[in-house]
Amino acid sequence: MREAPQPNRFRDSWAGTINAQRAGDEVLLAGWVHRRRDHGGLIFIDLRDRSGLIQLVFHPESAGGAFALAEALRPEHVVTVRGTVERRDAVNVNPNLATGEVEVAVVEAQSLAESETPPFAIDEDTPVDETLRLRYRWLDLRRQGMLDAMLTRTHIVRTMREVLDRRDFLELETPILTRSTPEGARDFLVPSRLTPGTLYALPQSPQLFKQLFMMAGYERYYQIARCFRDEDLRADRQPEFTQLDLEMAFVEEDDVIETMEAVMGAVFEATGFGVPAAPWPRLSYDEAVARFGNDRPDTRFGLEIHDVGALVAGSDFKVFQGVLDSGGVVRALNAGAREMSRSELDGLNEVVQIHGAKAVAPIYVEAGGWAGNLAKFFTPEQIAAVNAELGATDGDLLLFVADQPKTAAASLGALRLHLGERFGLIPEGRHDALWITDFPMFERDESTPARPRWAALHHPFTAPRGDLDDPESVLSRAYDLVLDGVEIGGGSIRIHTPEVQRAVFAHLGLDADEAQERFGFLLEALRFGAPPHGGIAMGIDRIAAIISGRDSIRDVIAFPKTASGADPLTGAPAPVDARQLRELGLQSLTTPPATGA
Ligand code: ASP
């Protein structure tokens, strides 16, 4: 707490800030009964408010009225108390509590509200089922861990605002009821009552509006923006989430990257999260995929992937040779001197099979050569060359995957992370931020195999780098920021001429009429003097989760949905009255479940 509260009839001080300097002061405090202990005629209560805890003592002789009230108090009752700050005897000092040197001898107490017995204890010691926590979220939010997460979140957002304000950004809002803004997910739709049969879409991001701000000449915009994406169930996604959304005019990649390094550098510093100072390393997409198997590499440990196809070409090992002959690759990583049982090694197959590979070939290095059955298929020169490439020495475990490039990369990438976790390879307290650049502009849209098409890897408004007529190899001017192996943000330099924008739409399978119908307003705005511009968006929930050391973003969102998109607190999503549907000109084809949850 930075300031004492304005005194009123409930309180004049924050409970958690009272220390020995205030010994002798009379204080007025308000909050919740955290814990209550009867002790040979005295009653002790830990009083909790947002600032922390303080011990109250109730004496039966000197303050009979207050004592009588204290006898009736139970956890989570709400009280206001007046009393004197007293030093505790040395033996009673609690070094784990900020207020542990003192206690408040209560002279007067008033009950403000009672509480039913909570369904779980308001402490950090008792593990509580998550659905129960979400059902009683207002109680869960009283627990210290959730409060800490909310404080961290506040701190993060405040720091972002401070840096951007200093840099003359405008904080502007954009509509929630709007038209579809494609970010690769399904839209949430809101039927219009005034024009039945038409629908608004909730924004997947403020992408097009922030570009229009640039065309309006506002040059530097940001917003703490809520985004909505109707995605299929995937671990740790939320249908609505919060981004720091930002856009700048007359800029190139370096300008946006420098701005975000200033913002995130300040966030890490403010939250005491030890990331090395910016500028952060930049890695091209191709290099990231080749060395780490994916475009969000966790660079906090080694085990990098090497292409050994050229070194083993021509061997007698049919599996490798067959893959090489069919345009595939053979890649490997040196897991180091790791002893793994046969069944553990077999278990590695499951890790890669999720990514479509058939199996991992494990080989131990022994006496400068390879142990086991596979060695006989390779010449001593091949073995020596692979060992040299992988920096392998006796006792090292080498893991090979032979497959098509994408599958091999993803498989070894997963294997690498699995081993990193299994053997605790990430040094305690180490955090890495890095940029990924030079993404492909397009990827094949696999969703309609019969009608192969291109999809934008970032989004359709990203500027291309290179020859648009060669969709296979054209790159985009996009960049992602990766923290500890997690993508925490991404953005790009945008297309700012109608011709290029139309050409990109055409590659994505939108003919001129469709493009006009869906994005006519953008194409039109691009004809009225659009400056070069670019921006980025950062995932605030994810950043807060990493900084708070939480596995799930649900632990840093005050009122999240479950993994199936439900809210056990309010029962959303829920059926609505038939009358509401009628007004919207809607009729449901399915009978909703009995409860909304
Ligand atoms: N709108 C993009 C997103 O939400 C970010 C950006 O390109 O600025 O991912």
C-alpha cells in the first residue's frame, strides 16, 4: 500500500502495514476474520484486509464488550475494530508476518457482516478442486495466491501504460460489436435485434481498427484489449483473453521491436523477473525450427537438433535411406550422458508419435563408436562424422528421427522439451526472451484437402517480403516474442497499399467480390493515403502466468472459464427466454442442457 486510507468510520489504517513504529498508536481497522484462537481467557484473531494480516487480542477484563463479540466471530466474518498497537513479547514475535512484531489490543469491535462456513479454507495450504474454486470464485480470490496474481497483473499493465504514455502513445478503444476480424479462429456472433437476420462478430483482435487509427494519422496507439476467439478445446486457452495491442505509423520492424523491448524490459524489471537486458536475440523462423524443432524455442537449455542426413546418406540402414530417398530428412540430438532404461527409451516413441513420427532410434556412444544393433549398418567414417557433428563423447545418448522435414522437426522439438523436463535441464531462475523473424507468409490450408489453398501464417494484413507470386517461399514481415519457450506476443509490418492487399486476398482464395464484401472498408481506407505502419500484440494473461510462475492462465484471470468454455460461477453459457430468441428472430435447433454450466 502506498498511502494510508482516508480515515472513515470503518478504518484509518491498513492492517498489513502496521509495524513497531506505530507502537502506542490507536488504530481503526476493518476486514475479515482470517483465523481465530481461544487462549486461556484471551481470544486472538488474525484480521485480514487487502494489505495483509495483523493479530488482534481481545482481553475479557479490559474490553468486555469486544471480547463478547469476539467469542461469536467465525472465519470470514467482517468486522471493524478500534485498539492500541502494542509490541509483542520477544518470544511471540512472528518473523513470517510483516506485522509480526506487534498486535492490536482491541478496545471496541463491531460486527459488519457474518459469513456462512466457506466451502474451503481461505488459505494456501489446502488444495482445492478447480471447479469448486471457480464456482466460489469470490472466495478463491480472497486467497493470498490469487491476490498476488492480481497484484502482479496490475503491476504489469500499469508498467505497460507508463512506458507507452512516456512514448506519446494514445490509449484508444475500439468496438466490441463489430464485423469479423480474421485471426484464424471462429468468431463469436451476436444477433442484431434491430436488423433481424444480421449479426455482429466479437473482435478476435482490434487489428483492422488499429490500422485505421494509423490511416487516421494517430501514429501511436495502444489498448489493453479484450479479444474473443471461438476455438476448439485446447489446453489452457480462454474464449476471451487480454492483449496489449499496439500500432505505430512510419515504422519498420526494428522500431516496433525496440518499443516492445522497452515495454517488456520495464515489465520484467518492475516484477523482478530475471530476463537479460534487451536487445534480445533474433532468430529466423527457419533457424528456430531447424535447431529447436518449433517457432517458440525454449533456449534455456541445449540439446539442439542437427541435420545428419548428408552424413548418413548411403548407409545400409534401410529406414534412414528410405526416408532420404523420399525427400525426407534424418535429424538427431545429443541428449548427453543419460542413462535410460529400455522401457524409458521405448516411451520416447510415444512422445514423437503425437507429432506423426513412427519412432525414435536411440544410440549410445561407446568407445568412440556406437553401441547396439544399429552400428553395423554404418561405416566407421559415418559414425565418426555424426559423433563430431553432435559433439558426442562416450556415454552420450543420441536420438534420431527420420521423417518428412516438418514431422522430424516437431518430433525432435517435443523430444527435446521432454528430456529438458525429465532431466531438469532448465537452470533455476533462468529466463530467456527472443524474437522470431522471417516467417513464411503463407502455409498450406490443410482443412480442405480436396481444394488445397493458402492460409496466412500470421494474418492477411501482414506485409510480404519477397515475391508474392511465389507463395511457397515468400516471407512475411512478422515477428513473435518468445519467453521461456512460450509465444507471448506477435505482430508485423502491415500492407499499406490496396494493390498488395488485394493480391494477398487473392492468394488466400478471396476473389475481388468477396474481398470487397468483407474488407471493402479497409481496401477503401488504403486508397486515401495510408502511411507505412506496423504493430504488435502481447498476451497479458500468458505473461502474467509466466511471471507469477503459474502453469495455467486461469490462475491469473479473475473470472475465467473452464477448459470447456463454461463459467461455473454464473452458469454461462445459458439458455435464454423464448421471448428473447423471438425478438432476435431466432429459433434453437437443439434443446439446451438443463443447466447452463
Ligand atoms: N492482431 C494480431 C494478433 O492478435 C497482432 C498484431 O498483428 O498486431 O495476434
